[in-house]
Amino acid sequence: MFFFLLGRSQITVSQKLPVFSSGANKMNIPALLQHSHQLLRKGLLRTPFRRYHFILPSSIHLRSGILCPQPFNSLEFHCTQWSLLSDGVKRKLCVQTTLKEHTEGLSDKERRFVDKLYTGLIQGQRACLAEAITLIESTHNRKKELAQVLLQKVLTYHREQEQLNKGKPLAFRVGLSGPPGAGKSTFIEYFGKMLTERGHKVSVLAVDPSSCTSGGSLLGDKTRMTELSRDMNAYIRPSPTRGTLGGVTRTTNEAILLCEGGGYDIILIETGIKRGIIEMADLVAITKCDGDLIVPARRIQAEYMSALKLLRKRSKAWRPKVIRISSRSGEGVTEMWDKMQEFQELMLASGELTTRRQKQQKVWMWNLIQESVLEHFRTHPTVQEQIPLLERRVLTGALSPGLAADLLLKAFKD
């Protein structure tokens, strides 16, 4: 993802359980999965059974230098068949999808619903895209299952389209951030209209922070982009964070996939400013560079350029740029788009863009795992019973937070 920062020209910048049981030729699967893939591989080589079938996530290394090629998710796995013979190990890899089996658990109505969303989505129907994103944002357990079936179908289609595109990404993902009042919405509208006029399909995922008190969000970005929202080649989706940290929502990654499946080749992800964001920027744009603000904008541009030189280099192929733009006059916006395309070409040629996306997928997987594990922890019956008591003891100082956490974790394990 290309990431750039918008800055206002009028602001001042400052600086152990047993795993293998040889007696009964059995494996303790839950304990096995807690260990690293190196232990898993060594254990398999020592196991006396003749043949055993098991499912592995594709992120597990089967041997040094070999990694399963397809992404892991809750519906698709890679089945590795090991034949353990006395004279060595013979191995045959096979790809097995459980999507069909999972779909068989759906009712006819649910299957028709998922098929309707999928068909409409890949045909470019905005209504189906909107309904699909609503589905993946749902916290209802059954709807979450339907969402995973839909996502797997879209992922398979997406992978096929990338193969037809010679392995190149189907869309250019652009993340942008900036402080309130920097002109993010004004810029996105001007920039989005420019791109649609050039034949692109633009999707805007506007992330709005939720209130810690009420849990609500303003979600006013769409109302500030009236012209772009009426453009049939553009789609704007405001989404609340609902307490998710990092400036994005829990389902932003899935929403990106759905937008790309719907044929959008430019994905703009607008998020709020956060500490250390300048270190992540691939490009810094000084906005509102017009009228009396031209001179301050030049000064701020020079200050940013000096500051970026002090940062550790993140890429061998790209050095962050600082440019001045005006969404009112359009000055600098075309130049900025040229810089973004240059970034994409250089990063694709060097392989860094693909590596970035792979790392992002891995980070996102673990984020979802942490969220799911925490939800299971909070809803555990024994934990729910003890939380009020332990919280009161922590508040009164009778119990340390660390000990209270240990007691809750012990209750969860038991």
C-alpha cells in the first residue's frame, strides 16, 4: 500500500504436554499445534505410524526454503500427506479446499443470498458491494460465517484475475492520513474525480474514529464529497472504528478485497492522524498551497524535507517525497499522481510491494486472532463470573493488576 500524509500549510511543524505418544501411535493434536513448525517436522520424522493425514496452515514451512503458496484462511487449507516408511519419508503435497464442505452447511436461502452478493459484486453492482461490506462488518456469529464464505469466493476470483494479469496486483491501494482540517475530504474529491475522468474506478474507504464514551461516529466524509459520491465510477464507504486501534476498522482488509473484486482499481483508505505516522509516509503533501499560504507552504515543505532525511530508510527503491498541492486550483495534484505511479512501478519492479502486502496479510491475520481470542476470553462463563469481583479488588488496591490477570487466565485455561 502506498501511504502519504496530508499536512496543512498554515500549521507550524515541530519537531508441556507430551506431543507424540509412541506407545499408542497417537498424536496429541492440540498440544502439537502449540509448538513451532520445526518441532512439528522433527516429531513427524520420529513417529512410528505408517501413514497419517493432517491439515496445516499454509504459513507453516514444510522444509527449509519451501513455503505453501496460498494464503491461510478459515476456509481453505493445504492438505499435506506424509507417508512415513522405515526407509525414509515420502511426501506428496495436495491442495484441498473445504469451501464446498463449508457451503453445504448453509441453507438454500443462505446459499442463494451469498451467490447473489458474489455475482452482483463481480459484475460491478455497487448495491451488492455495499451489502457485502455490511455483511463482513456484522458481529452476528451466523453472518460472520456467511461473510467468510463470500470472502473465500471473492478471494478465489481475485487470485484468478491476478494470474490473468501476469501476477501483478489488480488495484493500487493508497492510504492517506492527516490532522483535522488538513483538507483530506476536499483533496479526495478532486483527486477521485480526476482519476475517474481518466478511466479509473475509485473506491474510498473512509475510516471514522468511534467515540470512547458513546461508541458513535460522525461518518460525515460522504457528505463532504458530494460530487464524487454521484460519480458512477466511484464508491465511498464510511466506516466506524468501533474501538479498533491503528486508525483502521476490524474489516478494512476484507473491504479492500471486496472493492477489488468489484472492479475498483484505485482504493483510497482515509484514516486519522496518529503518533509516528510521518515515519510511515511514502509521500508528504502540503495542502492548501494557494493565495497567501504559498509562502508558508514552501517553508513547511523545506522543513519536512529536512526532517525526512533524518529518518531511517524504509525502502531500497523509494525515497519519500514532499510536494505542495492545492485542491482548489488543482496545482500539484497531477504531479502527485505521477509520483504515486512512479512509486508503484519501482516497488513492483523491486518486489518490495509484493513483500509489503504479504507482511500486511500476516499482521492482519494475527490481529484478527488476537481479537477473536480476547472475545472468547471475555465470554468464557467462569471468567465472566470472576471479572466483576477481581475488578473491584484491583480498584480498591487489594489485588495487583498482574495477579488479577493471572487468576482470570487460569480460570480461562481450566
